[in-house]
Amino acid sequence: MAVNPSQEAVRGAPGEPRSAGAPVRQSSLWRDAWRRYVKNRGAVAAALVFFLLLLYCFAVPGFWKIPGIWTSLRDVDPYQIDFPNAYASPSLAHPFGTDNFGRDLFARTALGGQISIAIGFGATLAILLIGVVYGAISGFAGGKLDNGMMRFLDALYGLPYLPFAIITLAIVGVVNFWTMVVALSIASWFTAARIVRGQIITLKQNDYVRAARAVGARWYRVLGRHLLPNTLGVLIIAIFLELPGVILGEAFLSFIGLGINPPDASWGSMAQDGRDAYRRAPHIIIVPSIAIATLVLCANFIADGLRDALDPRTRES
Amino acid sequence: MTAFIIRRIFWTIPVILLVIFMTFVLMRQIAGNPFRQTERAVPEAIQRNLEEKYGLDKPWYMQYLLYVRGVATFDLGPSLVLRNRTVNDIVKDHFPNSIQLGGLAFLFAVVFGIPLGVIAALRHNSSVDYGAMAFANVGFAVPNFLLGTLLIYLFAIRWGDTFGLPTSGWATWKHKVLPVIALGTGPMAIFARIVRGTMLETLQQDYVRTAKAKGLRWRRVVLVHVLRNSLIPVVTAAGPLLGFIVTGSFVVELIFGIPGIGRYYVTAVQARDYSVVMGVTVLLAIIIIVANLVVDILYGILDPRTREART
């Protein structure tokens, strides 16, 4: 018996051959998840619509910049003001109509979508990052520290993020992508932190973590190699759980006039434009709102599908 | 149980102090001073007097302690912009409207959301279930500014003569119908989804099968065994939902021109009325924190299994 076995030796030692190590199991986990996800028709449809929406937002405004065949397809500048055509209802020339400045809403909704979606994903990632750090520290440390950190979260749970987002924007005084990300994530990370902490605590009980500890792996190796990679599943689900709230949050901020500044647009600021003209041209508020609703709906269905696929234990039977 | 309650109450005190501190630190970062705006320039000496009167000349930690003392004695200080009014006056003027709006919306969500979830679960995988869940999903996804605007457009303008509902204001019950629907639909959808989930879970339990096997009438099984146990987890959703309603009320108050605290908050931020912004933020945070406390204690009473795990 080796007095001080190196980790390589231990990994190869127990009964199973080395090929039964982590990478193989992981790939089969993802393949299983994929199979389960594809079976869920609603989730697949939602993912498809989500993809089409992304394609529309990011491809349409880009098309007219690329010389060649696309230029003829829709050569419309979302910033082009055309007062004689203001408040036009949807038509062939303007599939979604025009806004109060006569700007084409088909191009503008795509532009607003880029900003809304970018802020949405940016803030979601920021929320998850804070959540992972806080949750991992709390769950991994355990004991009194964990207790204190969780009591703190218990009490803050459900705190409305909007007042804190408004104050944050007032402090910075500038509204751009980064300040919106900070404003939307500053008081929204509590749920994410709870999810990560719960996952870490469950994972800590696993035999392979105990085994890693027993062979003398340092805490950062246990955390970085065994615990954090295994939270990836819940984190992917959490992206689509957080996204709707953040997208709606951005829309709320822009709608009450504290968001993206003109002439740039987000779906929320476009809805605010439409709010002033809802009697005369209801499509100006309806178009961006439907875009928001579609995105939120898709994200919900994708999150449900992912939960069934990646975390089958919690599935309803 | 008593130990759990005492410990839980004890923990809210440092959290409230911390929330006040966070708000306080954030507010101090805001550029500009209410007394140094160009359009209201006053002589240097008067400026100094004003800052002294409002305690702005003291070191920050003294300001913080004075503020905490004020919060503890329900005195949120004077408004910095409206000279002859205190934050308490403003809260008294605007907050009741917001509480009424939020409370009615919450009631709307409970009254319509819970039955919707129950029916969907009892008719699992039927067209009723799919219809209810489609409705709930759309209800959650549609932003309340669209819902509010559509409601105004349809029921106050296009068919205004039939329904006789006003477009804005908060005077009579007619003014309250549309805002409450606009604010309550989102929480209603959330309630419906949660109740459906917990109901489906409870229906699988052994004690439900036992009750059925004993030959109890199905209605009794549902009402006594399933519903009661399914609604307990729903209690935990009440805290976050309150935050959801607070957030939504900012928008709904704006759309319907309701003189509530959310609408006032936005103007106060723009006018740099520090004390109003701080006071309202702290007030909202304390309400949510206390609501969480009540929910947690209630949950401990309703479901004895959670007590040991949490003490």
C-alpha cells in the first residue's frame, strides 16, 4: 500500500477502468438531457420562436449594412425620421407601421430588441455571477457563516428591485448598457444565491466529494473541480428563470422614463412612446409589448423544459 | 417554536439596519444637492443654515444614527424640496392609495388565481388544464403597461359608454376596477401556476390514496386532504408576490394617474428629494421584511415539519 498515493494513482485505482471517469458520464448526462428536452414539444417550439426572435432582432438591422443581396431586402434605417408618414398603421411598406416620428417600427423593434435582449442577458449573467459567489461561499463554508448569510437572504427575500434600480440609475446619472445591468442586478440576485447554495449543499454530501477530500484535495480543488461544475445544470435553468424578470424590469424602467435615452430604443422605451399615442395609433405600444410578451413566454417554457431535462428528480410525474 | 419565532424576529433587526444603511450609502452617492440647484440659488450663509437645519453638515455616521432613530420613532424627517411638508405627510397622502391598489390586486390574484390552479390540477392534461395554463402563461408574460393601456382603450374609450369606466383617477370604485385588473393579473397567473403544481404533487400522496380508498366522497378528499396541504407552500409565495406587486404598482399608478407612492417616488428621484426617496425606500423594504417574517412564522405554524429544519 502506497504511503502517499498521488491523485492520478487513486483516480485509476478503484475497480473501474480509467475510461469510466468524469468526461464520459458528463457527455451522457447532456445527451440524456437533450433527449428529454426534445421530447417536450412546448419547450422545443419555445426555443424555436426564441431563436427566430433573436434572428429577427440581430439580423434585420444588420442586413441593410451588408452590401449585396440583403440590401434590397429591407434597406430601412431605424433612426430615419419621416413626419408625413408618422402614426402609419401596418402596411406592406411598414410591416409594423411607423411611430410618432414616422420611423419604421419593423426596423426599430429589431433595434430595441437588440438593446433589451443585450441588457437582459447582461443583467442575468451579473445576477448569476453574484449568486454563484455568494451561494458558493455560504454553501461551502457551512456552519455559522452559512447561517448568517442565509438569514440575511431570508429577510431580504422578495425585496422589490425597482426602487433600488431607480436609485442606482439616479446615482450614476448616466443611462447606458452597463448602468442598466448594474441597476437591474443590484437587488435581484437573492434567488440565484439561494439556488446555488442549495445545490452546493446537496452536492457536498456526494461520495465523490468525500473521496476527493479523503485523498487530500484542497478546498479550492473540491469547490472548483467537483462542486461548481456540477451547478452548471441549475445555472442554465436559472438563466431562463431570471431572464423574464430582468427583461420586464428593463421595460418598466424605460417605461417610467428612467431607461434608455432617445434616439436609441428598447422595447420599454418604445412602449412609452406608444403610450402617448394609444388612441390614435395603438400599434405603437402593442408591437414592442408583444415582442416582450413573446420573449417572456418563450423563456418560461424553455426554463420548464430545461428543468425537466436537466433536473429530472423534480419533474412532475 | 417560540425559539424559532424569537430567533427569526431577532434576525430582522440587523437586516433592517443594513437595508437602511445600504439605502443611506446609495443616496449619499447621488450627485447634486437640493440646496445648490442653480434655479434656487441662495446666499452662502442661508445655505449653511439650511444644511445645518437638516443635519447635512454632520459627519455621515451621525446622519445615519439620527436617521435610524427617526425611523424607529416613525419620523422620516422633512421633505428637502417641499419646505413645509414632512416625509410623513407625503407618505400619509399617497401611501393609502397604493396600499388599497396593492391590496385589491392581491385579493384579485387570490380570488381568481387559486381556483384557476385548483381546476387545472383536478382536470390534469385536459383541455381545461391547457386552457387555464395558457391563460396563466400569457397573463404572466404580458407586461402590465400593455394590459393597462389596452384596458383603458377598450373599456374606457371604445366601449366607454357601455361600461362607464373612467380612464384615470382614484376617486370611486369605478376608477379602481381597471387598475386592479392590470396590476393583479400577473400575480394571479403566478398563483395559478404554483397552486396547480402543489395540487398535482399532493394528489400523488399516499394519504390521498388512503382517503379515496376509505370511500370518502371525492369533494371531501379534495377540500380536506388535498387543498389544505396544497395551499401551505403557496403561503411562501406571498412574500415575493408582494414585491412583485410593489414593482408593478409603479407602472400602473403612472398609467392610470393614481396619486400613489410609486408615482410620487419617480418625481421625488428627479427632484432630488433625498429624504422622500430614502423614506419611501426604507418603508417599502421594512414592509417586505416584516411580511417575510410573518410568512415564515405562519409557515412554521401551518407546517410543523419546517420548524425543526429552520430553528
